[in-house]
Amino acid sequence: MKTRNMLVSLGGNAILKHTEKGTAKEQFENVRKTSEYIVELISEGYHLALTHGNGPQVGDILLAYDYAKDYLPPMPLDVCGAQSQGMIGYMFQLSLKNILKDWGIDKSVVTILTQTLVHPEDPQFENPSKPIGPFYTALEADQLRREKNWTIENDSGKGFRRLVPSPIPLGFVEEACIKTLYDSGDLVIASGGGGIPVTLTDGRLKGIECVIDKDYAASLLATLIEAEILLILTDVEKISLYYGTPREEGLDHLSKSEALKYLEEGHFPPGSMGPKVKSAIDFLDFGGKKVVVTSLESALDALKGNTGTTIDG
Ligand code: ADP
Ligand code: MG
């Protein structure tokens, strides 16, 4: 059987469903189910690395610090990102190890707490656009703007929320160890939540309070490990045209140029399908062979070409 190098990028619902509260039990149960699918892919001969989102988890960590602020010093966003990477990485390390054992596969599972490099003058720093953390009243918002110099805006009438920049990821501080461990056959989990954003100035690293789009970081990671395939698992079976309208049409196959054309026509909105399609195009531009977008349940079938959306040359 031919071994195929692949990066699997897990969307939010692989860890926590929209309808759930986020208890440890719920998250472990989701991660266990997700891990079953991952190990099945390994048993089919794929050599894979994993990455994942962290939106709900980092949101809960920020909320907990906010509630506890009279008792505990709140941690900055980069530190909260690190906490979420550690937490999710642990749940996967435990579940994957158990399931690999069930399948008789001897493999180490390791999470690399990943720092992602961003440019200190990325234009996104001038335009914080990602809402993050708890909702505030107008009064609290005023106070936080003054005390912490945060950008806070009214979030679709539901209350006031902090906005942070989302700069473009340029590389990973830990890229040499990610590559070494991956090449040695380990199951590597890296760049969780897009990684912890850091800058490198005059040879010094510095954590930055912003977020990185996990889809953009995923294409960078896939290129780094020289993956042939980028498998993006989300909560739809296929990418659609006219999504959410009566004209909705699921796509089986897209060429890179068709993907770009539909992206420009506005079929894939920013904040959901847009970054996935953009990162697919980047991955193909940097030598990747194909990108498959589908749901967790359909992963294996989609890799065989029976469902999902395949984007290639
Ligand atoms: P993830 O956590 O996997 O990153 P997102 O919510 O960011 O998930 O993106 C997946 C979502 O994108 C789908 O649940 C769907 O609602 C939405 N979406 C937007 N446009 C499209 C489209 N053209 N085709 C399919 N899904 C789309
Ligand atoms: Mg997303």
C-alpha cells in the first residue's frame, strides 16, 4: 500500500458541537469519535498530521478569566491560545493513543505547542476585525478602551465585543521539530487554533494579542510537511454554489481556477468557507496535489472520490 502524506484540518465541531455546553465530558466524547475516524485514515495508509480550530475553547477561557477578574489576574490572548492548544492537544493525545492501541497500531502522538510567526507591520494590525471573548455593556466597553487600549465595537446589536487583528501566518517557530517528528512517523498535532501569534524582531520573539485563521495556518503546515493532500473537515459534506439559497448546488470537483473565480464572485464568505478555499488555492500553488473539503463522517469516502469536494490543479 502506498503511504500518502496528508494534513487533516479539523473544524470546530470535531471537538465541540454548536448545541453543546462545552463540558469536559462532551469534548472528550467528540474528540474520541473524531479520533476513530482519524485512526481509520491511518489504517488506510495515510501518514497524517493534524491541526484544529480553538474558537469556542479560547472563548470559554477568556470568559472564565472575565468572571474571575476580581480574584485572578487575566491572561493575555496569546497565553489563552497556548492554554487552549494544550487542552485540546491533551484530549487528542489521550483518545488517539487509546484508539491506536485498539487497532494494534504502534505510533507516538505528540502535540507541538506551536508559535506562528506574523509580520509586526501586517496591515491587519491597523484593522482589528475578529470579535473575541465575552460581551460587554457600553459602560464596560468604555472602561476597557481607556484601561487596556482595546478596540471594542457593537457586535450585531448583541452587546459590545473586543475586536482583534487577524494577520497572515508566515511560518512556525517550531517548524524544524514538527518536520522531524512527522518524518520519523509520529502523529503530530500542530498549529492548533492557527498557532500562538508571535513576532520576531531583532532576533527576539514576542507574543501578540491577535488571532490567526486556522485555515491559512493549515495550508502553511501542509506545505511544510510536504503533504500531497490537505483534508479539510468541517460541518458540510461539500462546498456549494449559492450556499443557503434555493439554488444551492453541491460541487464534486473544482479546478484551482474555478475555485478562484467562485471565490471572487462571492460564493465563499470570509469567516467560514472563504478562508478554506483561499488556503486550498495557496496549498496547490505551493506544490500540493489536492484538497478535499468534506465532513468527518465522509472523510474516507471523499478521499476515494465518492463524495465531498475535491479541488486540484
Ligand atoms: P470550521 O469550524 O470547520 O472552520 P466554519 O463555520 O468556519 O467551520 O466554516 C464552515 C461553514 O461554512 C459551513 O458550516 C457552512 O455553513 C458555511 N458555508 C459558507 N459558504 C458555504 C459554501 N459556499 N458552501 C458550503 N458551506 C458554506
Ligand atoms: Mg472556521
